[in-house]
Amino acid sequence: MKYDLTIFIPAFRTPLWKKVYDSAKLSCKRYSWEMVFIGPFEPPEELRNEENVLFIQDYGTVTRCAQKGMLEIRSDLFFLTVDDCIFAEDSIDLAMDVYKDKCGYKDVVSMIYGEGGNKMDTSYWTVKKWGDFRLPGIDQSWRLANQCIMNKNYFIELGGLDCVNYEYIDKPIHDFMFRLQRDGGRIFFAPKHTCIATWYPEESGDHAPIHNAMFSHDIPTFVKMYTYPQFYKNRIKIHYENWQKSPSIWKRRFSKGVPSSYEELCEQEGYKV
């Protein structure tokens, strides 16, 4: 079956998945959708028989999971999001309406969301708000879309995420959206706050691998990439198959071997969640 939308989630917190799925039912009532999880652990029992749930197993970085999983989705449009959020009622429907009304092949709807109980207005999702983006290769008129609805084929055409240079999804999705806007794509804002995600500061909870990947690796790489013209000039399309050069097991996440479940991972790594 082909769907109007794929809710696409690189994911590993399996105890949260049923709540995410149930909230999507209230958030997207007028369009057909599937929910695709890609990550190391099998879905919880209550989701395994749902026709519109697809699971793809991979133990790699978050970027590798997203890039690999995108090839398996059963729709032309996808909504890239996270597994620790709850969607607001009707919010996906309303964002899809904006996409259908305003967006062309290259355009994106930026899904406005919050973390840790906070809501962010649309100014939060603009380059000019953040000093971190005041780099030579970044146009200050550009917008941000960490979570987005967009066309799968165009995502693949631009090469998707840079899995060679980045481990977590934050900086490569900025890089992707800058490449998209350099190529003439536009970013529109969703009309309603889409979801609230949880937030673990620094190395708390199960966040340490993500925190360390961002601050020791991804952020320095991103700053270098958008500081020196030889890296950012004419940077639009990259090779989509770059995910195959990313290690099949993300050592930051699985430093003590690969467990069989999220609960086993937390016990193995000593996460307090």
C-alpha cells in the first residue's frame, strides 16, 4: 500500500513508541500514513501487527539509520521526527495542508516543536536568531527545519544527509536545509505547534552518545565546513550512498557490545532514564 505520508523516525527508545503512534492517530486524521522506525531494537509487541508500522533494523549512527531507512518508505512525502515526542491533535493534518497548498518539489514544511516542555515560536527556526550560524557560508536569510515534511525523491536527489562527516542528525539536517535553500528550495512553517519532545541535558539519561558526538565531532566539523569556501562553495548535491561508508555499529552508543533491547542497553551502559 502507498501512503500519503511516512512519519519517519530513527529510533531506539522502544518503550515510547506506542505513545508516539497513538498521538499520530489524533494528529493525522485526514491523510493516510505509515510510521517507520529504523534502529537497533524490535518494536514493542502492541505495534508489531499494525499494517502501517514498518521496522528496519540498523545499529549505525543516527544519520546512517535515516539515510538507509529512507529507501524503504512507502510514500512520496515524509515527516522526519523523533521517538520521544507526542504530536498535537490535528497538527500533522494542518502541516500537510500547508505542504499541499504552498510547496513545490524542492520545498519543505518546517514542523514547529519544543523540547523539555517548552514551545518555540517560528523565530526560533531562523538562522539569524543564532550566533552559532554567523559563519561565512551561511546566508542569514535562511530558515531551519530540524523536523520537516518534504519530498522523498528530492531528499535523495540532493544526497540526503552527510553520513561520512556527521554522526547525529542535528548538524547534517542544517547542512541539508542550507543545500536545499542554495538550490532554490523554500521552507514554510507549520501553522500549529507540532509536538513536544523530551530533553536530557548533556550526558544525563541515555543522551551521552548524542551529546558527545555533537560537541566533540559534529559541531567542529560543521563550523569548519561553513567557514572555509573550499568546503561550502557550490555545496548542494552529495552522494546518497555515503551511508554505506558509515560504520554498521555506532561505537558511541554500543561501547560494550550490542544488546538485544533498550532496557538491556540502559542496564549495560548504566543509563538512568
